[in-house]
Amino acid sequence: MLLFQFGRSQSVTISGNVESTADVENIHVINTTAQKFTITDKSGAFVIPVRLYDTLKFSSVQHNLKTVVITKDIITSKTITVSLEEHITTLNQITIGKVLTGDLSSDIGNVEGKAPINFYDVGIPGYTGKLATQSERRLNEATTSGAGIPLNPILNAITGRTKMLKKRIAHERNDALINKIRKNFSKSLFIIDTLDETYRTDFFYFCEMDENFYKTCAGASDMVVLEFLNKKLQQYKANQNED
């Protein structure tokens, strides 16, 4: 029993590889027993510490969830290869628009409308960058003015409208990011540490309210985002216990 317990308690670092017909980068590899996690690289490779009989879970938006229990053979070889099944969402067949038969004489009569003309067609320059949101356009109008005395920026600054518009833009930006994070990370995060579904919306709102939320998570790697979410989850649960 002592020898068994000693072997069970020894932690080793294993190298693994994920295989799939879909993209194998940024798959979340979670040791639910030891509360450790990592992310696969672009070739599907990963490294993670494990012990005998630990449970690994492989989570990704593109794949079905898979669970692997660490065996003696894996501990001995310190390697593992895992095949994941691509997650496929089937949709009901629908028909959009006119049905074409292949007979030009009849199909021409079924086609309606004309192709839209854009600025390339008439040889004039046009804007191809990111379109501003309504709040961003309003902020631009509030902080700029035409010829003459710039009264609009002065009045908007005095009345607080400029500050209000900046806060609105920040809220929309944070809201879009937290919705993306919730979609991509919920499955992996709550494998690491469970949270009742009735509290999950409130939890993500709690994350969004963190003053460092956007700076930490915008454009960050999956590993950084998961670490941030896991830390906030511990804080959220601690607050629940105090309440």
C-alpha cells in the first residue's frame, strides 16, 4: 500500500499531441484532478504535469469533449496521443431565393434585381477600414467641429456628454469581448472549477467589471484568458461564501 501510494503521488511531466481533422491549435488540455491546464500549439503539441489516474479533459469549440485517464503506460512513456472528433452542427436543409433549373431560357426569367455598384466600379476612392459604431460616430461628432470657433467640443466637455460617450464605447467594447470569451471558454473554465449555471451570467458580468479586464484579455492568448477567468472565479466564490 505504501509503494502504491508513493507511485500515485509522483508527478511527472508528459508530452502530448492532439490529432484531428479540424484545427488543433489552442485546444484546452485540463488536468481536472490536479487543477492544471495548458493549451496546444499550432501542431497540436502540449506539455502538462500529471500523476497516475489523473483525469485529462480536452475541450475546444470545434471538437467534442474528450476525457482521458492517465495510466501506468502513459506515466512510463511520458507521452500521449489523443484523437479528437470534430464537432459538427447539422442544420435543416433550406432553400434561399429562386430555384434554378439549369435551363438558361427559363432561369433568366426567375432571376430578379441587379448587382450592386460599389466605388470600385466607378473608379473613385472609398473607405475600406473598420466601420465605426454609432457611439464612436457620436463621440467623433462631439469632439470635432467645422470651421470657426470649436463650440461643440467645449460644450460637450462642460456638460459631460463627451465623458458619457467614452464610457458607452468602453462598455460596448467590453460587452462584445465578454460575450466572445463566454462562448469560447465556458466549457473549459467550468471543467476546471464548477459553478452552478444560475450564477454564470452574473460571474461573467463580475469579470467584465474588473478594471483590468479589457487590458488583460483583449488580444491575449487562451492561456492568459483562462488564468484570468480562473482567478476571478476564485474571487467570485469567495464573495459568495462571505455573503
